[in-house]
Amino acid sequence: MVEVKESQTAAFLKSKILDTLAEYNVPIENIFSVTVDNGANMVAAVNKLRQELEQTLIEKIEEEDIKDDETGTPGRDITAELCVEFHERINLVRCSVHTLQLAILDTVNRSHDEVKSLTELARKTKNVRYQTNFDHHNASHPPIWNQTRWCGIFEMVQSFKIQRPFFEQLAAQFPELDLTDHWNFIDNYYEAFKPLYICTKKMQAEHVSLPDFYMFWLMAISEVRKMQNNPFVPGLLNSLTTRLANLRGSRAFKISLFLDPRFNYRGSKKKVEIQGYINETWQRIRQLQTPASGSNIGNESLTGSENNDDFDEYLTEMFGGSVNMDGEPSETKFLQQLQSLDLEPRQNYNYNVWDHWLRRKTTHPELYAVAMVVLSTPSNQVSVERAFSVLGLVLSNLRTQLAEDTLTNILLVKLNKALFPQAIATAYNWKEVERNQAAL
């Protein structure tokens, strides 16, 4: 978490992101996706990161061409060829929860007359003159929504809805709290937006993959479609469908659905294009992997003859295909496994996709590697919101003098506490530590 005081323009955000990557020794080439809200500055910052990556990769390839060319002149102009490919290497993923809230506000926003009236009534209930009634009936005050709280309007409406008998009794004694003119709106709003409230809560889990968010969203649409004669349903369905289309545009999203047997099945569309994306992602993973030691053992163990590259090339020319050299994964085998995914049956909506790929770790290692990257792509920024909440608890009024490094280390521990047992177990040579302690 970085404190910023300057205007958060796209250029400034890009520079801060690059500084953070450099601090943790993460090359920009390693970035697969960036999950952002729908703010124009964040979207523009990702585009600038893409441009930075394009320039970095193009310069590297040109340097390699210069080294390979004895004359010192690149043999081809690769900028135009690879610009589009490099641009797509950093996938822009829009926060699904934030987008869902925008779909809700497209239908009924905070300036709606009924919402304003109910908000004013909710504020009135906090007056001390009504407190005895709330205490006697063990009733709760309707929460006042705020702009930073997701589903705040729904929670306010829900409070009125589930406590209707109490509020009707309260109105008999205090006519200024009468909700007679609002119950129809409350009932319709509660019915229409309850599936979206449930969907939002599901998306606030520790990690929600791209296909899981898609499943949650589609389930919400399915529930809304069942409602009859609700005035909010037509506009809500239109907004949900339109907003969802904006989320489905990234390569990461398309790959995630292809690798999810709940969505990829015989007859689904645009297979060839997405298979190309998966192959490109696998090539990137291969480039980042450290070559395994002893990878040439297979060639060294040849007896009676030496490894003849020319003869292998001759056989390939005659019969086609490719040869598996130096223990590298066979390109042909990878493509065959990729294409065979089309032949698998569609799984039930509650099928565990993580376990599905864990079981294929040894049989489909290349596809497994791609699946782990894509399924790890966060579909929302809930973790960021959670980090801000933790920051508020740490940086309290009683701890305002914390140094930046100290604050960073505290947040690092609190936000990653699930990883620390494993990290600590391998951080030290505990036997040596125990021997030193015993010697003392």
C-alpha cells in the first residue's frame, strides 16, 4: 500500500505501479492481468502499462536480432507484427462487484424519490423520542447507506421490509413515520434486488475466479427473470446484460471459460481464437520457467549412436509433426490436449473447477500451468477494500507516528497471515537454530 499526495493521473499511477514492481523485483513481463474499478484513470493507467510492456519487449527482441545479425542490422521490422500481441499481454479485468453495483444503480439510484424519502425516514427513527419503542420491541434502526458501502440501499430497504409489523405499530403512535405510501416500493425493490445482494455477498469471498463470478452473475439474472409483474425487472435485466458484456471482453475471461468444464463444451463458439490465446499464455509461462537440471539426460543416454539433429529434421520433413527435444514439452501433445477439451462433457454448475485441474497436474501439466494462472486472476477488488479496512485498524489515532516501513511490514503480515506458517517453516534452518540455542 502506497501513500500518494499527487493527483492520481494515469501517468502517475503507472509510475507508482512500476516502482512497486521494481521494489519486489517483478518484471513487467510477468504481469498477466490487472484488476481495476471502472475509473477512467485506472483504465488509462493499464493502457499505459501495456504501452510500457510493448516497448520493453520490442527493444529486447530488436537487441536479440542485432546480436544474431553479423551486420548489426535487424533483419525485419517486428514492431508492426507484435504490437497487438504485446498490447494484449496485460489483461484488463474490470471489478465485477463494482460493475454489479453500477448495474443496480442504473435501475434505482440514490436520487430516486422513494430512496430519498426512505432515507429521511431512516434518519428520523434515530431520534431519541422513538428509542423506547425500539428497545421494547428489540427492533433495529434501518442502516443509513453511504456511497462507499455496497448494497447500502438494499440493506436499508430490507430493514424496513423484515420489520414491517413493528413499523406499522410505530406509525400508529407516530404518524410522521407512516410508511403506507412506501410499502409497495419496498416490496418490489426487495424482491428484485435480493438476488443481486446475494450475488454481491458471494463475490466478497477471499478469492472469486473469473468463471465463478460469471456463474454467480448468471444465477442472479436467472432469478430476476422468474419474477412476474415487478416494475424493476425489465430495466434491471437490461442493465445486467449490458454491463456483463463489458466484463467478457478480456482474453483472461475468455480463457477462463474455455478451461472451465461448466462453460466449455461441444458446440460452444469461438474455439480456435481462444485456443490461440491459451497457446500464447503457455509460451509466456515457458519463457519464465527455469530450465530443469538434467533436461538432456534423455539425449545423453543414447547408446550405439549419437544424437543426430539432422536426421531428426529429415524425419520431421518426411512425416510432419514435431520432435520432442531436450526434454521440452511436446508442442503437438499440448495442442492435442488443448483441442481435446472440446470433447469433454459439460459439468454441473456447482462442479469444483480447482479440483478438476489439480487432478490433471501430472497428466496435463501445460494446461494445468495455464489454468492456475488464469483461475488465480481476481475478478474483483474486494481484497483491496479489505486491505483499506485493515489499514484503518492499524493506523489509528493512537498510532499516527508509525514509520512507513513499519506500517508496510505490519500490513504485510496481517494481509498474508494464511501464508506465514508455510513461509516461516522454510525461512530458517530450524535445526541449526536449535543447535545454537542449545550451545548457549
